Amino acid sequence: MFLCASVRRTDQSEFLVGYGEVVSRSAFDQRDGLEWLCTGTDKRDRLCFPPFCHQLSIAINDGDAYTHSISATLTLAASDAGSGVAEMRLSDDGATWSAWEPYATSKPWTLPAGDGEKTVYVEYRDHAVRTSVAFSDTIVLDTLAPVSSAASPANSLQTYFTVTWSGTDAHSGVASYDVEYRVGSDGEWIPWLSAVADSSAVFGPSAPMVVVRGATYYFQVRARDNVGNLEAYPGGDGDTSTYVEEVVTLYLPMIMQGGAP
């Protein structure tokens, strides 16, 4: 058996195997006693792969969709019932390859720098020096933290009001938010909400604290993405503030009409 070569049908009776071997249609159909997998609809010319192709594979970080680090681990799998799997080589672009090295099921790999989609390719070679087709896996490198902001009404006549927030992330997406509040311009920042997926909450009248009139409440938010990149709080006066207005009670004099009884 050879390593997962591609096969192209050249006419009604013959197939050209990836290593240049020409076999008859009957031999092709009976090879290994298994059904080969073919693509395309042209019966005179279509690309086919043997059924053991799935036994050759590569996975970056166990198949994760995203990573925040260029340091990755490749999981490699190959089998060959003939001469056996001997070597492998790797590539970041499918064109420039590393030197052939002994086959291993795991290998550390450094992804190219720069956020975005990264693909790693592998080719295997058996002891008969026959090379497989290239297999690949893709992962998205995300090293940048999300960007978020919060908003609240500038003034509130009530001792409760709604604070909203939102965020964006270029690659893996926003996973959750942390929100802090502060009472007055010289107050300390106090955690309010932690690792929440919600995008709004009501502040007051009694939670997370008793809201009093005549005070200004400040809010700041930070976001984390799905690979753990965490945004820094903006600091200073945060993202937004709300002044809870005082209520002035007017007492009007009562005017009595008519004379005394």
C-alpha cells in the first residue's frame, strides 16, 4: 500500500496514480477491496483519493479555531500498511518546506506573526520514499484585545437608571465584560459585574448600592475575547457618568377664602 496518493482518471479504462503508476480500471476498483473517494462529475477525468486518506492528518492545537499565541502544538497522524511511515515535512504556505525529519505524532510549531488565519501543511513519506499529498489545518491567530465602551444617561430624575455597554473584536469575538462603578470624581473604582455576556444592567435604586440624590456615578467597562485577550479599563473618569438629580419640594401657602365663622 502507498501513502494516500491522488489518482486521476485518464480514460474509460485506465487511471494515472499520483506516483505515475498506471493501473487498469478493474485493478483500480479492486485496490485494497475498498471504495476510493472521487471528486467531480466528469467520468473521463476526475480526481480520486484512496479510502485511507483519513488516516493521514494534521491538527493545530487539537483543532482549535483560534489562538492568542504564535507558539502552537501540531498533532500529526499517519499510517502505512506497506513500508511504513518514515518521515514528514512541514510548511506555512504549501510551497516552502522544512527539511524532512523522522515522523512524530506531536511537534511544537511557531506560527507566522501577525493576526489572522494561519495554515500549516504537512507531507508524509514512507520508507519506499513515496510522498503523500499535502494535508493542512487552519487556525486564526488573535493577539489583540477587544475594544469596548459604556453609556448611561447624563442625568436621572430617578434613583435608578440603565447602563449599557458594547464591544468589538476583530477575530475570535467578544466573550464577556467586566463593569466597575465609582461614586464621585474622587471615589474608588468598585467591581459591579464580572465576566457577564449581558450588554446592559439597571444601576440602583438599592443594588449594587443605595443610590442617593445629588451624586454623580461613573462607569467603566472592559471586554475579553474568546481566546482570553483582556482589554484594559480606560481609567480616569471611565466611559460614562450619570448625575442623579436632587428633588426640590415646593410648599405653597394656602389661602383661605371668606371670613371667619
